[in-house]
Amino acid sequence: MKSRYVMFAAYNHWANERIYDGAAALADADYCANRGAFFKSMHGTLNHLLVGDLIWMYRFTGEGPGKGLTKLDAIIYDDLATLRAARRAEDARISRYIDGLSESDLTKPFRYRTIVNPVTIEQELAPALDHFFNHQTHHRGQAHCLLTAITGDAQSLDLIVFQRESGMGAMRKLD
């Protein structure tokens, strides 16, 4: 099961690079414009993705800047370049964390406190990791929609494309 999370961590980095490449090509006005998305703009959506990851990584590890985050719509970086640098650092941290897990770690329970309606939750690590990676995919999909609406085109974020390009996911070309 761990190999699946190693693949998802690598996919996360790959997909984030594609989204940030698209965002970097936008005019600042387009990047910051409120387009009615859940986190309003491309900038708000990318900040939320990082905020969510920082919070979850703090829950998983007990370390990092996620401890002090209490707003899911926080704008923690005001410009794309700084946000992208922080995104890359967090993606590397996610990969290191996943690499350090054992198969038995995935079945161990851990506790965390929710933010919106504070309550303490206990669950096994694997289902929490499933949510963690699915949450990233969900909001990257929103960012992808914003890019497509603004530019008319955005690079594919399909997991199968990543698997074909990286060779991860036990895929073989037969002809």
C-alpha cells in the first residue's frame, strides 16, 4: 500500500508544477481576479491548497507551520513566486514524509483536531492520507478549471498521464 502513497506524492509534485506553470503565464490581473471559485481566484485557490497541506502535514508529523493556521481561506503568500517556492518546499516535505513511512504506519491510528467545527478525531493514517491526496486533486481541479477559463487551454493533470510519463503505477506499453 505504501507504494501507492509514494506515487501520489510524486503525482502531487508533478501536477503542482503544471498548475504553477500555467499560473505563471497569467497576467497578474487574471491571476488575482475573483472568478467566483470557492476560494475566489487562482491565487486564493493555490494558497488554499498549500494551507490545507500545511495543516495536514502538521497533523501527521506534529511539525511545521500548519500549527498556527486556523483559516482555510488564509492568504499566506501575497505573490506567486514566493507561493511557488513554498509549494515546492512542501511537496518535497510531503515526499520525504511518505518515504519515511512503513507499511505498518499506515494502519496506526492518529489523532487530530478539526478546524471549522473543532472536534478531536482518531482514525488510521491510510484513510487520512487518502483524503489528503484527494483534497489536493479536488482543488487542483478547480485551479485547472480557472486556467482553462482564462486561457482556453491548460495542461492535462490526469493521473494516467503522470503514470505514463513517470512509469509509476505498474504500467507497461505492450506495442
